[in-house]
Amino acid sequence: MADREPFQNKYSLVKGAARRARQLQSGAPALGVSNSTKACRVAQDEIRVGKVTYTVVAKPSPASL
């Protein structure tokens, strides 16, 4: 079985990196070592090495509302 990608597609990867970059800009500590000081690049490096995880939340169905 092939290794599972940390994000489902490129769109979710970009959204995940943007969310993590905002956390870093707000003062969250970096989870790993990066050659960059830019939050966006640090976030991408963290995702690449598997330090950032995510959860997919299913949208509620109209019947359950």
C-alpha cells in the first residue's frame, strides 16, 4: 500500500499551510527546523516532514439540522 498523503489534494494542502502560517504569525512556536524565517515556508516544511496533522470534518446533512 502506498504512503498516504498528509492532505487529500493540493487545495487542502494550501488551506492547511495557510492556516498553519497564520498560527505561526500569531506567535505559535515552530514544530521543526526550517531554513526560512517566513511563516508560509516554515508551514510548508512542517507539512512536508509530517509535523502538522489535520482532521476532515464532515458537513452536517440538511436532515440533521
